[in-house]
Amino acid sequence: MTEAAHVDLKLPPKVSGEKPDIGHMEEFGVNFAKFLLRCNQECGELAEFNMGGQQTVLMSGPDAQEAFFKTLDSKLSRAASYQATVPVFGRGVIFDAPPEKMKTQLKIQVDALRYQNMKNYAAVIAEEVDQWIAEWGDEGELDFADEFIRLTLHTACHCLLGKDFRLRMTDEFKRLYHDLEKGLQAIAFVDPYMQQPIFEARDNARARLQELISDIIAERRANSDKVYGDALETFMSGTYKDGSFLTDNEVTGLVIATMFAGHHTSSGTAAWTLIEIARNPQQAAEVVAEVDALFTDDQPLSFESLREIPKLERFIEEVLRIHPPLVLLMRRVMEDIDYNGTLIAEGKTVAASTYGSHRNPDFFPDPEKFDFHREKPDTLWAFIPFGGGPHKCAGNAFALMQLKSIFAALLRRYTFELVDPSDSYQDDLSAMVLKPSSPSRLRYRRR
Ligand code: HEM
């Protein structure tokens, strides 16, 4: 994308059905994935719609998506689009930090999710999964959407804040986390500072959480020779250019931001993977055979042993194609932009839809069909569950390792079948992160 010269530039085509004042909000609110598919079908690569006064241009197809992901923050700003996260992550953290500080904070966040901690995370996740299934017995029925939300909250807490915190994880912590989550409902994207009980609860929860995390930070500073191998350790040891450490507020913010980025994205994908396993027994049998062949004994799963499980990986990728947890990604246009002769004006929002892209029949023939043998598209920019470019998901490797660990453990021990009719398991798009509709019941039986 280049800066606009304003000569002979077209404007993006507008999506039909706009209503006075609210624009397309109503249709968007009913089922935004369906709405986005309609935008693309009607207008093509660029489609402009109105979100209660905020003009938004959906960019579809590999070329437009590549431009979306690769354009610099100074032109397409995430910070301006994600201001709702500021009271949740905290003042001065990520999207509220000056650009240089934000860059360092993101780098420290990426470091925490990199190789040096990954071995510990793999061990932690395997331990949590074993604990989780220890009580299952030979057979039973569970709502796995809920189960995976619980499991991945435990793994996230354990990997981020360490064993001691996880062992002492209280109902108070869960309540605080829940209050923070409620503070990121759709209304927060209109104005996160409105006088609303949910926002007051959010602010109280943020303050209390900082007290709890500050206690651990103080405890760790008093025992500075101990090694933890968790994300908190990386956050506490990271420094800005001038050598100063992050404040307790910033460390707390990074913990919350990482938790928010990784928790429901992982639990939703895990739940959908299990449903697709139960729904596609023939394809699942290939994955189970692979897992059986690779993990022949009862050794704990390690980082090394989880590295290559190609069929399971392809299966998870197909799950991420059909059910990408982050359906819609957004940026605010900070200066007029010329995209191939079309003006995208400053102040508008641009959006990319993973959900729509993954249903483009040019790249994914018969797109609603689950087929983990389907050919990969020959462009990088059609399959985008983790985004792309400089802000591609920092937890990509962590997420895949966690999913492989969960399913290597589960598939070796149990078989799964759907409890309800197959088509009752649908994408629930009512929250920020896609998940299977409730209930998502499955029956398990020991093999
Ligand atoms: C299946 C699971 C996951 C999916 C599908 C996913 C997807 C994504 C996507 C699409 C983005 C880019 C957002 C944008 O461009 O606006 C992103 C960013 C990010 N994700 Fe993930 N994510 C997953 C799991 C995780 C996990 C487990 C973590 C951490 C433990 C994590 C941490 C992050 C972070 C920190 C960013 C921001 C990177 C930056 O701003 O530079 N994600 N993720």
C-alpha cells in the first residue's frame, strides 16, 4: 500500500443494506461471519460497511490480506483499533505505550514464548493434562467447551505465573479474571470508559490483580537466585533500552495481555479439534494410528517428542481453517492510503477476516468440508489463522505445542463420540473469540 496522491482514486464499493444511524451494526451483531462473507461476495476485494458511524473497509483475498498484515503500524494502527484493551491490560501497557516502549514490551512478550521456556511449558502442560484426566474413569460424558476453558486457564496460569501461583490459584483469582473478561464485551469497543457496572468491576479487578502479582514479584526479588523458567521470570528480567526494568504495572499488563491472547484461542481450538475428531472417525483413525506409533510407552510427553506429529498437525490446521478463533482483525487508518488505485481514507477502519479467507473456494475447494488431506494453497496469505507479517501470533508455537500435547495424551487413552446430533455443534460467534456452541457434549471411553 502506498501513500495516496489523491488523483483519480476510486472509493471502496459500499455494502448494501445500510440503516440510518446504526449502519450495518444490526446485521453484523446477528452473525458477523455471515455478514463478512456477504460483504466479500457483493463487493469483492474491498468492501466498505458502516459500524454505527465507523466506516470499515473489509480487505479480502491474498493480495489485500498481505497488504493488511505488512503495512506499518504508523499507517495502519492496531493501537487505535484495540483501545478497549487499555483498561484491561493497564495504562502504559502495549496499545497504550509510546511506540518504542510498545515495541520492547512486545519483544519481551515474544521472548517469554520462545525456545528457552518452551521445554518447561511442555512439561507443565503434560502434567496439567494428566491431572485433568486422572479422575475420568473408564467412561463418561463432559461438556468439552467448558472443560477446555478450565484446562487452558490452568496451563496458562502455570506457564505464565509459575507453579507456586498455580497451586495457590484461588477462587478470587478466577473471579478477577472473569471480571476482566467481561470488561472486553463488544460495548467496550464503542467506549471503554462509560459509567457501567461491568467497567467498574473491570477496574477493581485490574487493581486487585496487580496487588496479587506484585506480591509474587516481591517474593521473587527476595529470592533472586531461584530459576523459574516461566513467563513472569522473562517479563521481570526484560529491560528497556535505557536498562530500566518493567514496572509492576507493566509486568501485570503483559501477564494479562498474554493470558487474553492465548486462553480462549486455545480452548476454542481444542474443543473444535475434539468435535471434529468425533465427527470424522475415518480421518481421526489416521491420526490415532500416528499417535499410537509415535508414543509407544507411557513416558511423559516432552517438548522433543511433541515436535513432529505431522498428521495431528495437519488435522489441527484444518480445524483452524474452518474454525479460526480470531475471526476478524482490525486496524485504524492513520493516513490516506492508495490500495491499487482505491483511496482508503484516514480515520476509517480496515479489517481482515480469517473466517472469510478460509472459505474462499479458489483456495479451499468445497470449503465447508473437513478434509485434512486438502492441498495447501500456494500463497502464504490465504490461510491466516495466526495472522501474518510483523505482528503474527507470538504464541503460535506455544499454541500448537499445547494442542499436540493435549491430543497426544487424550487419543492414546480414550475414544470420543458426539452426544448430540452432528449439526447441533455450530460456531458460536457471539463473543470476541470463536468457540463451539454450548453445550458441546462428548462421550469418552477408555481404549
Ligand atoms: C490456536 C491458538 C491461537 C490463534 C489462532 C491465535 C491467533 C492470533 C492472531 C490472528 C494474531 C494477530 C492479531 C492481529 O494481527 O491483529 C495473534 C497475535 C498474538 N497472539 Fe495469538 N493465537 C493463538 C494462541 C496464542 C497463544 C497461546 C498465545 C500466548 C500464550 C498468543 C499470543 C499472541 C500475542 C502476544 C499476539 C500479538 C503479537 C503482536 O502484537 O506482535 N496467541 N494471535
